[in-house]
Amino acid sequence: MVMKKEFMRERFGRGSFFILAVIFAACIVIQVFIAGLSIFVSPVNWMNHTMFVHLFGMNLPLLLFVTALIGKIPKWAYLHTFGLLVFIFAMYFTANITDNIPWAGALHPILAMILFMQSAVMVMNSWKMIVKKQVIEGVE
Ligand code: HEM
């Protein structure tokens, strides 16, 4: 009974981690889309770009961390989550330091690409983890 409860808890944590990783990757794509809207449609959208990142930038990595704990996910999950936080911080930095270091702004879209790649790897890793678990369950 205790084993089953533990198993369910782990499953819940790992499933939630995967779903949050997908949402994070989608948020990065939306954030780039909003940047596109700001450039091609109306500069008013920069306000949405700034507002949207405030919604997910710190909150999702925090939730990823909590679900990694619940799901007892191996070390890679913590490293990735920490990596996301570092890159989000770098996004704030490169967007706000342009008065002093103008070329830092040019790094902002490059970091956006790296952030997307990192979140895509996170989605793939957590998907594999869940599928592998299913295979193990199938054998058991
Ligand atoms: C190619 C895509 C992107 C472009 C061209 C771009 C451009 C910009 C620009 C021009 C600003 C300043 C807006 C203003 O001060 O009114 C900004 C702010 C910001 N962007 Fe991006 N961005 C891109 C993608 C991203 C992505 C993917 C993220 C992911 C988290 C992000 C995070 C931020 C943050 C954190 C700020 C600062 C918000 C603040 O100061 O409160 N950007 N971006």
C-alpha cells in the first residue's frame, strides 16, 4: 500500500514535470511570436512581451523544481531547471543593460534560441523518462 502510494506520487511528479516542460517551451515560442508582433504589427506589443515573461519566467522553473522533487527525478532535471533560471536572468539582463552595453541587446535573440533548444531538450528528456517508465511497468 505504501509502495503504491509512493509509486503514484512519483508518477504524478514526473507527469507534471513533463507537462510543465511542454508549457515552458510553448511560452518561449509565444514570447518570440510577441516579439515578432512588436516588430511587424505594433510596438505596443513590447508591453505584452514584458508582461508575458513576468507570468512564466520565474514561476514555471520554480514549479518544475517542485515537481522534480515530487517525482524524484534524477539530477539532470535540477541542472536543467537551474539552467532555465540562469537564461531567464540573462534575458532580463540583456534587455535592460542596453543603455550601458548596447551590444548586449543583440545577444537577447541569440539567448532566446538557446533557451528554446534547452527547453526542447527538457521536453524530450522528460518524455523519454515517462516512456521508459511505461516500458518498465509493462515488463513488470
Ligand atoms: C527573437 C526574439 C526576441 C526579441 C527580438 C526580443 C526583444 C526584446 C526587447 C526589444 C525587449 C525590451 C522591451 C522593452 O523594454 O519595452 C525585450 C524584453 C525582454 N524580453 Fe525579449 N525578445 C525576444 C525573445 C525573448 C524570449 C524568448 C524571452 C524569454 C524569456 C525574452 C525575455 C525578455 C525579458 C525577460 C525582457 C525584459 C522584461 C523586463 O524588463 O521586465 N525575450 N525583449
